Amino acid sequence: MSNPLKPYRILQLPSWYLPEGGEFCRDQSLFLKRKGLEVHILANVALPWKKYKLKALTFPWHSFESMEDGLLTFRYYYRRIPKLDKANILAWSKQTMNLFDEYVKIYGKPDLIHAHSCMWGGYAAYLIKQKYDIPYVITEHRGRFGLRSTLAKEGFIPIYKPFLEKGFSNASYVIPVSQQLIDKIKEFLLKEVPIQVISNILDTDFFHYLPRERTDNFTFITVNSFSQPKGYDILLPAFDRLCNNIPNVMLVIVGDNFEDKTFQKILSGCMHRDRIVFTGWNDSRGVLSELQNADSFVLASRVEAQSIAVLEAMSTGLPVVCTEVVPEAIVTPKEGYRVPVEDVVALADAMKTMIFNRDKFDYKAISAHVNSVSGPDVVTEQLISIYEKVLYTKK
């Protein structure tokens, strides 16, 4: 498409960023840049004390700019205060505003801010708009808005409400990554704001389809580090149940944090742990290699907005067994099986069905489906269309 936005500058404002996740923001920025847009990133990275402990003190204590993957990035490292949610929201947002003030002194005002999640990049964008009159859009990535589990519902406490109301209600557009986030988002809208679902972006050329040779063995794979939302306390018992009836089945787990005591307790109760392979953390090339050697992807998550790990797997052609946190628009009956959250029996049964029905899936069509929803050209054109609407109609 023709791109009249070349003179405009987009500032991406992630609520969390590398090394604390946020690859989706970097990837989106890179693909937008390839379309000819000028894109910068303003990253106030919150460092959790529980993870970093005293190492958090070794990160820079001042703001700085650098070129990261070819993207101009303005950074600051915020030290999160344990157990003080409201204080953290206020302090992080204030520091983000200070970081933006410094950015403006050097580069001037951007034409549009693209915040990633209202919690709390969207709220910070609202504060910036109040001071500088710069419009902003919000892509909402947080799975808790999908309300598919008790854990997700518990992710909203009363003190969040005014921050979410201000952030969402003053945006020019709200862009959830899946349809199932919309109902909860609307609870925080004090006035009508345009809403359009746009998928996370995926490098479908990199995570490409590769034909697989069928063998007598069957390998499930999951790509998620250990945490409660990822549902390993559901996945491992389900896999155990599957192994009781099915020989020659393996589970490959890609990720880290599996030395955690909680996970080790789950693993110790698994009778068939000899059929589980832990690869450790892998970069994108390592993940691609593991996916292309598997037969199906499995996800037991309690909370997801739109799992990029699922998109990566499907882009290589893998059918999926997952919980209902994954949008139905992504995993239809042609791509796999969706089961209720926190249901060991249902997950095990779906995995068994996948083994017996794998020949019914068109692996190449699964890959094409992901490209039609999450491919770079599809997503960037949708985003640019929204940018144009906001910039050409702003008062």
C-alpha cells in the first residue's frame, strides 16, 4: 500500500520491555520501520526485586539512549517496590513522564504514541497527552482481560480502576490482540472509543512451514518458562494420564525457571517424567528447530491474551492442543482442540485425540492461516490504517 505517513514519527511506549519481555513491541516496531515509518521506543523497564535482588542495583540509574536492533531506544530502569501496587503505578508513570520530557528535549514531540497495554503504558500515555496534547493508541496484550480463569479475574483490584478508566477512555483507539478481551476493556470506558482487534505480529518468514515425516513416535512441545499462569500443574498430570495409555509419546519443554521449588514438586509427582525433555532456554533459531521436530504444540495456560508461542508453532505447521485462553479465531477445529482451563482430564483427552487424528490436519493450511492473521504485511497495514485515521482527524 502507499504510505503517506513517512513524515510522521511513532513513539512506542511498552508497559514492559527487554530484558523483561516485550519482544512483541520490538518486532512490531521493526516491521513498521520496514514500511517506511520513523519509529522510536521509550522504555521504562521495571525490574522486579524478587528476580534481580541486589543485581537490580547494578543497572544504570540514569536515562540513556541507544540503538537496539536498529531502533532508537530511550531507556530507564525502574526498581519496583515490593507489594506496593499503587505506589508503583504512580512512581513508574511519573518516571515515564520524566523520561518522555528528556526525549522531547532532544527529538521534539512525536506525532503519535502507541502504548502497549493500558497497565501502565496506557496510563502514562494519558498523562503525556494531558501535558503535550499528543494522541495515543493502546494495544492491549494482557491476558487477564480475557477473564478465562480465577487467576485472570483476580488480576483486577479496586485501586486499578481509575488508572484504567483514564488510560482507555482518553485513547484515540484501543487495539486488543483478541476479541475475548473486549468485554472487560469496555468496563473501563467512560466514553465511546473505537476498538479494533489486531493480532500480535509474527515473522512468518522466519517461523516458516516445513513438511514433517511421520514416525511411530509422537512429540508434543510447549514453549513457556515456568510460572503459575502457564499451567504446568495441569499439563504434567495430563501428560502423565496420557502416558498411562499411549506408548511412544514424548513432551519437549522449552524455557527456563524449572529449578523453581514449586515446579520441582509438580515434577516429582509425575510418574512418566522420563518421557519429558527439558531443552532449557532457546533463542528463536533454537525454538524453530524444536518446533520443526515436533508433531503438536500443547498449551495449558490459565492466562493469555494471544500466545505468541502458539502463533510461532502454528506458523511452522503444527496443530495445537490448548486451553480456551487461546482465541477461537486462532485455533479453530481445523487447527486443533481447545479445552476448558484447569481441566486435567479434558487436556489429556484432547492430547490423545490429537495423536489419533493427526492425519486429519492440513499442516500447510495451518501455517497459511497464521500468516493471514498475524503476518507482518497484514498487521502493519492494519496499524498504519489506524495511525492515519488518528493523525488525519486529530483536532
